[in-house]
Amino acid sequence: ERTGDAEVVYGAGKTPAQVVELLRTLHANHPGHAVLATRLTAEAQELVAVELPDATVDPVGRTAVLGTPPVSSGTVAVVSAGTSDAPVAAEAATTAQVFGAGVDLITDVGVAGLHRVMGVRERLAAADCLIVVAGMEGALPSVVGGLVGVPLVAVPTSVGYGASFGGLAALLGMLNSCAPGVSVVNIDNGFGAGVFAARVARQSVPAEVKER
Amino acid sequence: ERTGDAEVVYGAGKTPAQVVELLRTLHANHPGHAVLATRLTAEAQELVAVELPDATVDPVGRTAVLGTPPVSSGTVAVVSAGTSDAPVAAEAATTAQVFGAGVDLITDVGVAGLHRVMGVRERLAAADCLIVVAGMEGALPSVVGGLVGVPLVAVPTSVGYGASFGGLAALLGMLNSCAPGVSVVNIDNGFGAGVFAARVARQSVPAEVKER
Amino acid sequence: ERTGDAEVVYGAGKTPAQVVELLRTLHANHPGHAVLATRLTAEAQELVAVELPDATVDPVGRTAVLGTPPVSSGTVAVVSAGTSDAPVAAEAATTAQVFGAGVDLITDVGVAGLHRVMGVRERLAAADCLIVVAGMEGALPSVVGGLVGVPLVAVPTSVGYGASFGGLAALLGMLNSCAPGVSVVNIDNGFGAGVFAARVARQSVPAEVKER
Amino acid sequence: ERTGDAEVVYGAGKTPAQVVELLRTLHANHPGHAVLATRLTAEAQELVAVELPDATVDPVGRTAVLGTPPVSSGTVAVVSAGTSDAPVAAEAATTAQVFGAGVDLITDVGVAGLHRVMGVRERLAAADCLIVVAGMEGALPSVVGGLVGVPLVAVPTSVGYGASFGGLAALLGMLNSCAPGVSVVNIDNGFGAGVFAARVARQSVPAEVKER
Amino acid sequence: ERTGDAEVVYGAGKTPAQVVELLRTLHANHPGHAVLATRLTAEAQELVAVELPDATVDPVGRTAVLGTPPVSSGTVAVVSAGTSDAPVAAEAATTAQVFGAGVDLITDVGVAGLHRVMGVRERLAAADCLIVVAGMEGALPSVVGGLVGVPLVAVPTSVGYGASFGGLAALLGMLNSCAPGVSVVNIDNGFGAGVFAARVARQSVPAEVKER
Amino acid sequence: ERTGDAEVVYGAGKTPAQVVELLRTLHANHPGHAVLATRLTAEAQELVAVELPDATVDPVGRTAVLGTPPVSSGTVAVVSAGTSDAPVAAEAATTAQVFGAGVDLITDVGVAGLHRVMGVRERLAAADCLIVVAGMEGALPSVVGGLVGVPLVAVPTSVGYGASFGGLAALLGMLNSCAPGVSVVNIDNGFGAGVFAARVARQSVPAEVKER
Amino acid sequence: ERTGDAEVVYGAGKTPAQVVELLRTLHANHPGHAVLATRLTAEAQELVAVELPDATVDPVGRTAVLGTPPVSSGTVAVVSAGTSDAPVAAEAATTAQVFGAGVDLITDVGVAGLHRVMGVRERLAAADCLIVVAGMEGALPSVVGGLVGVPLVAVPTSVGYGASFGGLAALLGMLNSCAPGVSVVNIDNGFGAGVFAARVARQSVPAEVKER
Amino acid sequence: ERTGDAEVVYGAGKTPAQVVELLRTLHANHPGHAVLATRLTAEAQELVAVELPDATVDPVGRTAVLGTPPVSSGTVAVVSAGTSDAPVAAEAATTAQVFGAGVDLITDVGVAGLHRVMGVRERLAAADCLIVVAGMEGALPSVVGGLVGVPLVAVPTSVGYGASFGGLAALLGMLNSCAPGVSVVNIDNGFGAGVFAARVARQSVPAEVKER
Ligand SMILES: Nc1ncnc2c1ncn2[C@@H]1O[C@H](COP(=O)(O)O)[C@@H](O)[C@H]1O
Ligand SMILES: Nc1ncnc2c1ncn2[C@@H]1O[C@H](COP(=O)(O)O)[C@@H](O)[C@H]1O
Ligand SMILES: Nc1ncnc2c1ncn2[C@@H]1O[C@H](COP(=O)(O)O)[C@@H](O)[C@H]1O
Ligand SMILES: Nc1ncnc2c1ncn2[C@@H]1O[C@H](COP(=O)(O)O)[C@@H](O)[C@H]1O
Ligand SMILES: [Mg+2]
Ligand SMILES: [Mg+2]
Ligand SMILES: [Mg+2]
Ligand SMILES: [Mg+2]
Ligand SMILES: [Mg+2]
Ligand SMILES: [Mg+2]
Ligand SMILES: [Mg+2]
Ligand SMILES: [Mg+2]
């Protein structure tokens, strides 16, 4: 087990009882760590809340966490435009925390409102790794990546309709970003971005030492 | 024939001789108008220059114009990030002029350099119609469309590689723009955008009258 | 806030209570304007009707409008073939009105019945901007664009089955239109077309002044 | 061998010598019939002209015919918009003739010029089968199919650029035609359409007997 | 109204009440003809049966016919592999009848059982037009088209899973058929194939006169 | 090194000199085996013939073999329709031989000519593994797989045009084959099919022992 | 009927009553064989259990088997990563058994845990044919195929989300496997892989005779 | 300018003279930095070598570097399978160096040869960021990501044919990697991966301090 990495239950396609059982067992086997469950249905969230009262359930990110996350090291900034992309941003933020990074959640930052992006520039620059979540045309990572030189993981979301083709438009947009230093994960994969960014943040030199 | 609309020769797949012949004939039949030829090969451009010395040949936009464009009415701003997208931007600009609009060509405006976009905001707002040309992720129209409320026609270009899929990424990005009031034409279709924007500009009330 | 532009609530993925709350708040903050809500479920439409009796709810276009639209300026003609495309046409028409344009709604105009298209030619030519809504093969914009020189925004719809691929066939058809001066918005995006066309219409010189 | 069907050499990927050899052999084995070769390169056309002076070579349709086609029976009308689609229309026309049908070739008929379509309505209605060739948005079959009730085979062409995706846009448009009674063949497949239409025309009752 | 063509109600997206109302009205306006309704839900079929006892409802093809089809002329053979493709074959057969052709329905004919195909060869050759319905790999039209020289309309169905992509595999297979004289309609479009084939059959010379 | 498996040089993207050098070295290191080179350009074939006179060069399959293949065990039948698919069939046949299987090459077997397929039925049934090569609609594996119960590897080829999309239509057709026991390799991958089939054939009990 | 091949009912789209009836009839007609039903809904599984108490119902693989499978000959190893892919692996295993092969089911073997793959190497090498089931990126067949030289049939599953596009990513991955001797079946097609592998295993020389 | 980031010339579509001119100018303006040019044609590489003798030209990675890269900080390991992917790996390695990271280039590491992967495990674990380059099925990142917990950027390459669709198969495989902590850049985008990884490595705490 690598320092900082947590045990995880992927809840999609599992019954509420299976999720509870897996959380309980993994927690028993790894008592000093946090265990994370993702993609929980409303039913699974409810059963977890009832059966595992010590667990923290997040209905927005559809996650549950059992046990104490590690002391955080480094900072991941999670940036998104707002309500529609919130579940993916929350999944990313919770994952980053459980995997050992501090999180700065920055919402309401959209491409069509540049002043808001400009306004959070300092917070963006202060992070060790950025997770930028966006649906539709997926342009936000290009704009953010043009402002600061922090490693940036882009997460396309399936938010949109018609020619968004379930997140394909955002995915392609991000892969073709004209800002260098942008990497991408699967559509709606807040979890993968969270693991990646936490690993980067954990190993970064403290902010007061870093020059940027 | 509608006021302001010009005769056009689509040069793709035509021999230099056919292009020259068509320009000459259309000009003879419509002596009071300009005739526009697009998508000219280097060979066609050369033959036109030799055979029709009165024509204006643009090697960047691969166009030739024979005869005098109409007195312009209204303004189309053509915005692009730079060298790679220049041919499409030039085709759009020349078309808009030949179809009766004044043109303000704004280059070096990219998503990853927001200060430059901000710096041309007044010129953008002063136009009657915007043509925004972009390849790769095609994010520029969203950024521009978030700044000003001018009707905006986006032109995706085939500039890019890999998952740009010949302009598909830019096309999908533009169709999914989160900025309202963005419409889109075919990949590399500077001509179509130029016709559309000129029609909008020609019929607009003069800038000094307009409130914005 | 730009003259004529309205506040908008995008209803997809929001609960009825959230929609009502957002309409109420935006209306309170912008008392002199109309607020538009789109993509409302039947449940949201019902709750809006009960909670906001001053709102106008349109079950066809799935919209609600609270407050008084601006005095209209210019004319947008919204053209469609009929029943299946009606929701998108209605969304476009309501949006154009709320954004300050007069609307001429022209239905029952299909590619396979040319006499009907011919019969409305004068109404088409009299508009400042056309919105042409079509599903299946999406050919109507080409036919209409060949008849009149008015700026034309095409809206592909997801109506169809099999190789229509959720509106992709219509979208591609419109992007490849052989009639110049056709621009396109996302599949089923009546809202985007409405905003675009209203902006064009609002800034156009009055019909009696225009030459066409 | 079925009455009216001819022997065919598919020239793509064959050397000029192979094409000549195959034409010569098939003609020797079927002296009473015509033999058709399609998709001939310029080199193959030249060698056929030199080696087989009795053959009729068509540089537009890239075909060669050796031997006498059967006495024609019935009429196939081949309709297209013009120069770009001419090679496919010519391949279809020659094939239909070699397979035993009379051909009425109707060019310059485009969607964006309805008066021309209207003007040939009688010729369209008089045919036993229609072949409608179109590239770009592929809308012509819908318009023609809405005018007359004659069986109609649509041929999409690869003419276009960008989002035409090599004829895909036209193909999808034709498959989704709102005019009933439209069937479709592969992109650029004038040959297949010609065989199909000739078979329909050959078996049709003579025009003076038919009611329509 | 063209001889033999019927009035049609496209039931998809219509309420049972709307379907009944449309059938009733069209029948009243065209008393001498049959009216066809397609794509009827179970609910619509039930209401039609109750409200219009003279209608013939087919639960397999999901159609209803009100009024007397014309005296049939010519023969359409509808060929399919069996149960899964039966709804599309039935829609095609009923449509062909209502549009004035006699129908020979041939089932249980699959590519993987050639003896059955061979066994019906005479019936295939005796038809004026073939409709071949097939899902999955869509190979049946190639096999049938290699056996007989009758005009053949292929109908891909959405039967299959995984890489059948909702009928796309069958559609592409049919468009690329190596048997000449195969044309194709949209996925699951038994209606379109029926109209097309009926038009071909109606105008064909009687079988005893035809040579084949 | 597994019994029967050979060393292989993948010639695509290698210079003639690199190919010769690799063949020479591998042969020196494995003197008792054959070494196979595939995808050779005309230039590479020529240089191999000059520099390695002991090598067998096949211009159809674009392969070269240096050294003696193993004594063959079992039989692979390679089936294809003819000239266009011949390069892929030859690559498969040579590979199977070099990997230790006997090969029965069966050409001129097409879907549209069933009698030929029927005529080779005994040879098909006598093989231990079948490789069926087909382009365009890729229907041949379904027909062959319906005749005999021998393990069958299908190879789609990029032969075709338009909606064949470089072999995609054939690939999808084969993946959706209604004949059970059909597996598929990449487009034009005669090599992979040859390795697979040789492994199956080598381990099969001799034909005289087998019941089928 | 070929030795070892069984009768099969494809349960998708069939009612529980139809499934029971087909199983009963096929079993009566082939009393000496096993009959297999696949893709059974929960309802069909229940009715089979009640009506045909001699049948073996597998809720994981959604299959039912009536009658005695043949004495097995040869071994098929079915390899998968675990719970999500279990239904497809079970369908493959049951099919292989019913078609006459012995089965070695190997689970919990994932690409991201190489030690587990290494640990089962002997069992993999001992099989006559491998079926490797994997979703998401579908990389397992390449890893397994690099370890042992046994014929390998890869089954992509629809497990995944976002850019897995319903199994397309896994399918493409497997088709492009850099390990030679990998062939592929349709997404989720455990049945087809089972038939193929059983045929290979049945005809293989016994393991003690084989050299590897 | 951010510490460590370099000036870059994107050579695609530029003439040799333009490349030389840009390198010279950027170097003059940023004398203390290295300037990188990528995607250089053979002609551009030659002219750079002649005109700028101080530049380092890499014909494999098609890059040129003018001026001294910064003192490196942290380590990027660039992993690839070998010759075909070498150009992309070299572009990534050179970029990472120019952007300030030390580089450990690890070649000959393929999915189908696990022992080699195992053998470099310590070098992989010692890096601050991994760049894994792979074409065809793109499985290498999953295997590497399952071995070590280092942040991993995957680069799909366009190496392959047929269903690799120009790198799409590898791209999709990487996006769906079952190993968490894998992020992806555009097809063939070694440059983007190099910038990203260098930023991560530069800010990482020195290896001797890090726990892993
Ligand atoms: N332009 C064409 N497109 C598609 N198929 C064709 C074409 N021309 C000929 N063919 C087919 O090719 C066959 C001859 O192929 P081959 O034996 O290779 O010359 C004919 O029987 C036709 O079915
Ligand atoms: N199953 C079907 N598939 C495609 N088009 C159909 C079908 N059934 C009816 N139609 C078409 O739908 C039209 C009637 O549409 P509507 O007026 O909406 O009922 C008819 O004229 C037919 O052209
Ligand atoms: N899971 C499956 N996937 C694909 N084909 C299947 C499957 N199960 C059965 N089949 C095929 O379906 C045929 C029986 O279909 P049916 O007559 O509709 O029950 C069998 O002969 C098999 O070839
Ligand atoms: N190989 C590459 N792939 C993608 N982008 C690149 C590549 N090389 C350079 N760039 C980008 O291209 C920009 C320079 O473009 P230009 O000004 O056209 O030379 C740099 O700032 C990089 O972001
Ligand atoms: Mg967004
Ligand atoms: Mg750009
Ligand atoms: Mg429509
Ligand atoms: Mg056209
Ligand atoms: Mg079928
Ligand atoms: Mg073939
Ligand atoms: Mg997997
Ligand atoms: Mg690779």
C-alpha cells in the first residue's frame, strides 16, 4: 500500500448491502486509513448512513467515507462552473482529500464570465495541482491553463445535450487544449482526477518554499 | 440578385483555366459588381494574376476578386488566434467585404492569452457581427461571446492533429458553447461565415444610432 | 446587462422547487425585465403555474416567462415542418420574444411540399432573421436559404430514428448546406437560435427603410 | 445471365493492361452483349482507347463500354446539381444504358434553386425510375421525392469538405429523407444505382399504358 | 394524390387519442382509400381496436389499417430471417399492401442456413420487387441479390447488441453489398421500403409477360 | 520460444536496409527456424531479393521468408473472394505456413456466388481452422460459418469505398455474424489470423482421427 | 448437427413462456443433448426453474441448461478480472461446457495486478483455448497473450462509462492487441466465444501428448 | 514568464526559414533560456543545423533546441515500447528537459513482455512523474500504473493500422485505464506530456526526502 493511497469501493452496479459490507470489511482490515465509496445510489447512501453512522455521506458527490483521511499535504484546487458539474467536482474533491491532499474548492468559474476567473487567479496559482471540471464545450481548462503554470488535470463531464454526445465534445476540447500542460481523464471521472492530483500535491514542496 | 450579394466561383476541383474563364464571364455579365473566387490553388492564383491583371489575388486566403465591391455598410469583425487559422480568417474577411460589409481584422487573440482578448473588447463591441475563427479546441467563441452581446458566427478550422479529427473537436466545442448567441458554420467555411455576417452587418442600424 | 438580453433559468436537471425559486429571485432582482425558464418538466411547469400565477407557461415549448418582455424591435420568422419539431420551434419563438424581437411563427413548411414553402416566401423575405427548425434530413434550411437572402439560423432537432442518430444527420446536413449564409446551432437548441436571431433583429434597420 | 444484365469490370486497383485484357476477354466470351468498365484511371482510359478502338470511353464518368448495349426498354432519369457531381451521374447514366434502360440526363438541378426543379417536373414524372445524385447536404432527393411518385434511388457523393466527412452527411441525409419511397446506395456508387434503376425501368409497363 | 398511394399516420410520439382522431378524419376525407397508421404503442393499438372496429390492427407490425386497400397489382416479396426482424418485415408487408401491391411474405430465411434460401429461389425470382429485412451483420441482401436479378430494397434492423450499434453494422453492410442492384432504406424503416417496393411492383408488367 | 512460433519483422515504417539487417540477424540467431517479414514496400522486397537470395519474396502478400518453415501439422484453409483481397489472404497463408500449419488456399469464393461456396464445402470441412478474408460488407464468414462447424477466424479488409470507411463496415459485419463460432482480427491483419489459426491447427488431432 | 454442438435459445426479446416452450420442444427433439438458453431475464429464469425443474439456471450468467452436456474433451480457460465482467465470463463458461469442453474458470485477474496474472500462468498454459473477458480498456488479452502461446479469444464487455462508449474502447483495444494470436468477438458475446473455444478445445490433442 | 517554462516554436506548417527566424528571435529576446522547436520537417532540421550551429537537432524527435536548458530539478521517466513510438517519446523527453526536469528514458518496455516491465520497476518508482507512450491498444499505462503509485501521463500514438483509427484505440484505452491516477494527452502529443510532467517534477520534493 502506497503512502497516502486509500482503499476504494466503486459503487456502480453494486447493491446497497454489498456497498455497506465492503466498506465495513475494508475499514476493519485497514483501521488506520479512510475507505472511500463512490457512485452510490440514493438507496446505497441511505443504507450506509443507517448502518455505518461514522461514515460521512455526500449526496452531491454520491460518496461515502469511513475512517479518518490522512493528514493533508499540499493543495489541490478543484475548479468548476457550477451546479451541473458539481457532482463530478465533489467526487474529485472528496477523493483528493481521502488520498491525502488539502482541497480548495472553487465554483462559479465559467468561460463566459472571465472576471470571475481573473478574480481567483491567486488561489489557482497557489495550488500544487489543479482539477478543472467542465461540460459542454469544455473550454475552461484552456482559459485556466493560460493564466497559471500549475499542473492541470481536466475532467470533462457528460453535462450537455445534442452534439455534446455525452461528454465527447468536452473531452475532445480538452485533449486539443492550446494551453500546454493540460492532461485529461475520462468523462465524469472525478475519482481518477482526484487520485492523480493528490499524488502530485502530496509530493510537492511546501508553497512557502516553491517559487512560481 | 439580392442587394449586396456577389457572384462567386468555388475554385476547389476546377482547373486554373476554368477559374479564369468563369471569373471573366461572370464579370462581363455583372459589370457593376465584384466577382469572388475562393479555394484557388497556387496554379490558379498565378493564372488569374497573369490573365486578369485587374483582379486582386490574396495568397493567404486563396481568393481572387474581380471588379469593385459595393460601398460597405456596417462592420464585421473577424477574430482569430493567428498564423494557422489565418487562411480561413482571410477568406471570411474578403468574402464579407465583397458582400458589402466593412471589415475589422483582429488577429493574435487566443484563449490562452486573455489579456489580448480583453484588450480588443471595444473593437469587438463596436462590430455589427463577429466572425470568430479557431481550431484545436475551438474555445475562442465562448470567451468572446461571454464578453460582448454582438451576434457571433463561429468558424471551426481543421488546424490541429490527433484527436482534433480534422476540425471535429473545434466544431463540437463551438456547437456546445455555453455563451448564448453563438452560431456555427462548417469546418474551414470562412466563405459561409463571411456571407452570413455581411448580410447581418449590411442591414444593421449605424453604430452611432445603436445602443449597446 | 446588455439592452434586450434577458435573465434565463436552464431547467434541465433542476427540481421544480429550484426553478420556482430561481424565477422568483431573478424577477425580484430585475423587476423591469422578463425572466425566461426553459426545458421545464411537466412537474416544474405545474409548480410554476401554481406558485407564480403571473408567469406564462407554454407546455409545447416547455418554457415559463415571468415579467414583461421588452417592446419588440425587428422580426424573427421561426419556420418549421410541424408537430414533431414544434417544441423546439416554440422554444426558439418564446426566446426571441423575451430577448426583444417580434416573432412570425410559420409552421407546416416541409421540404416534401414545396408549394407551401413558395406560399410563405413573402413572409420569409420580410423578416430580419430566420430560424429554420428541422429534424430527419434537415433539408429545409437549404430550400429556404435558396429562396431569400435573409440571415438564417438553422436548428437541427433530434426528431427521427435509426440513422438520424439523435439529430446528427440533420446537424450535418445543415452544416453542409449548399445555400450560403446558413449558420447552425446545437441539436434542439431553440434557445440559442432565439438569442442569436433576436440580437440580429433588434439591431436591424426597420423593414420600410431596408432594401432587399 | 439475366436478360439485360451486362458483364462489368471494376477498374479500381487494376492496371491499364489488366483492364484492357478483361474487357477483351469478356467481350469475346459474350459477343452479343456490351461489357462495361468503371473507375478507370486516366492511364487506363488512354490504353483502352488505343487498344480497343471500338470501345466508347467517357472521361467524365471514367467508364468504357465495349460492344452494343441492348435495345433500351423504359426510362431512367438521372438528376444532379451540376459539375461536381457529374462523374457520379455519368457513371450512373452509362451503367443504366448498358443494363438496358433509356436515360434522360437532367443536370443543373439544385436544392437552392427550386425553379429549375419545378421546371423539369414533367420529365421527372415521365421516368420509370429516378436516380438523384447529390453531395454536401444531400437534400435533392427529398425535394424531388416530394414532387413526383416515381421510385427514386438516391446516390450520395463525396463532394464537400469539413463536416461532409467524405459523403457521410449526404448519405445520412438521404437515409432520413422525409419523402417516402426514397432508397439509397453507397457514397459515389453510380454503378449500383444504375443497375438497380435499369432493372426497375426494364420491367415497367410502357409509359403510354401507365397511369400516374 | 398519386394512384395507389395511401394516407399515412406516423404514430410515434402521438397519443392514442390523436392516432384515432387522425385515422378517423383521414378516412372520412378519403373514403375510397385505405388509411395506414404505423409505430403504434400497445395503448394506441387498443384504443384503435375499440374506437374503430372496422380497422385491422397488427400487433406484430404495430400498424392499423382503416378502409379497403386498392386492388393489388404486381408482387412484393418480403424476406426475413425470423422472429426478431418480424416487426419490421410486417410493417413493410402491410405498407406494400396498402400502397397497392400483392405481398409474398417469406420468413425463416437466414444467411447461416443457405438451403432455406435456395429453397425459396423460385418465389424470389417471381416477385417484381424484393424487400430483404435483416439485423446483426445484414448479410442476407447480398446472398439473395446474388441469386436473382430482381430489384432489391434492403432494410437494416436495430436487432443485435454491442458492435451492432443500433443497426449501424447492418446498415453499413447493406450499403457495401457486393451484389449489384441493392438499395437501402433507414434502419427499421419497413414503411419506406414498403412504399418504394409497392411503386415498383405496381408499374411492372405482369409476370406472365415478363422474361427473367 | 514456443514450438512452432517463428520470429517476425514488421516491415511497416522500416527502411529496406533495416528490414534486410533484421532478417539477417534473426536468422543468424535462430538458424533452425524460418524468419518472416511482413508489410514490405516494393523497395524492401527488391533489396531483400538482392541481399538475401535464399529468402522467398511474395509480391502479392508483401512478405519475405528466410530459412525453412517447420514441418507442417494440421491444415488451415484460407478463403477469399478474389483479387482485391488477395494480399491479405496471401499474408495470412504465408504466416500460417511459417508458423507450422499446412495451408489450403481457396479463392474466388464470394457471397454473391453461392454455388462456388457450396462447391468447396468438403475442403472447408476438412480444415482444422478457417481464415475467411472479405472486404466490403464482410458477409462471407457468416455464409461459410453456417456451412461447417470448423473454428473460423474472420479478417476484414480495407477493400471498398464510401461507407466501407476503410474496412469498418466489414469489421462490424463480422463481429455481428449470426453464425456462432466466428472470431475476428483487425482490418487487413492477415498476419494475426495466420498466427492464431496455425496455433489451432498445430494442436489439432489429425483429420483421420477427428470426427466431424 | 455437428458433434458436440448444442441447440440454443437466444432469450433476448422473448417472453418467459416462449423460452420455456422452446427449451421444452428442443429438448424433446434432441433428447440425447443439452439445450442452452442465454440472456434470460429474471422472470424467464424463474419460470424456467418452476416449469423445468431438471434445468440448471445460472443467475450470474443468465443461462439455463436442460439435458446433459456431452462428455467434455479438452479444456477452455475462462479468464476475467472480477465481479463486473462475471456475467459475460459465466455465459462463456457455460456455453463452452454445453458445447463439449472442460472449463477452468479463473477470476480476479486484472491488468493492474500483474502478480495475480503471473500466478496463474501454468493454468493458462495448460488450456487448449483461452477466453479472456475484460471491460474498460480491454488490456488483459494483450498481457495474457504475451505470457502463453495458447489460442486466445478476447471478449470485450460493456462495463465502463464515459469514453468506454458501451464497450467500444475495450473492443478496439483488443483488435489492436500487440500480442499475436488474439482474436475477438462482439461486445458481451460470451456465447460466441464459448462456441468458438469449445470447438478448438474439442479437436485438440490431449494435453499429455501436446508439447508447449 | 513562469520559472522553468521555455519558449516554443511549433514547426508544423511553418517553412524552414520561418523556423530559423523564430528560433533566432526568441533566443535573442530570452538569452538566458533555451528555445525549443518541435515537429520539424527534414528540411527545417537541415536549415537549423546550417544556420544555427549552436542548436541541438534531434532527427528522431524532430526537435531543435537553442540555448541552455535550466538546471534540472526532479526526474521524469519516459517509458515506451520501442522503435515505432520513439519519435513521440523523444519529443516528450526533450520537452521535459527543456522545461527543467531530469529525464530517465526507458525503452523496449511492452505489454506483451512483462518481465521487462518488472525489471525497470525501481526506475519507475524513483521518478517524480511518468510519461508512458504507447500505440496500438495503448495498454502499457495500465500495466505501469498498476505497479507504481507515481503520477502518470499517458501519450497515445498514431502507430497502428485498421481499427487503430489513427490512435483513437490507444486514446480510448488510456482514458478507460483501470489503474487510478492515469491522465492522458492528445494523440502523439509528446510536447504536452513533457510540459506537464516537467512542471510536476520541478515542484516535487527531492527523492531522498520523499517516502514512497
Ligand atoms: N463503380 C463500381 N462500384 C461498385 N461495384 C462495382 C463498380 N463497378 C463494378 N462493380 C462490381 O464489380 C464487379 C466486377 O469486379 P471485378 O471482377 O473485380 O472486375 C462487377 O460485377 C460489379 O458488381
Ligand atoms: N414508420 C414510418 N417511418 C418513417 N416515416 C413514416 C412512417 N410512418 C409514416 N411515416 C411518414 O410520416 C408521414 C405522416 O406523418 P404525420 O403527419 O406526423 O402522421 C407520412 O406521410 C409518412 O411519410
Ligand atoms: N448470447 C448470445 N449472443 C449471440 N448469439 C446468441 C446468443 N445466444 C444464442 N445465440 C444465437 O441465437 C441462435 C438462436 O436464436 P433464436 O432462434 O432466436 O433463439 C443460436 O443458434 C445462436 O447462434
Ligand atoms: N508538438 C506540439 N504539439 C502541440 N502543441 C505544440 C507542440 N509544439 C509546440 N506547441 C505549442 O505551440 C505554441 C507555439 O506555437 P507557434 O507560435 O505557432 O509556434 C507553443 O506555445 C506550444 O504551446
Ligand atoms: Mg461547462
Ligand atoms: Mg485555436
Ligand atoms: Mg424535418
Ligand atoms: Mg449537392
Ligand atoms: Mg439478421
Ligand atoms: Mg468481399
Ligand atoms: Mg477490465
Ligand atoms: Mg504499443
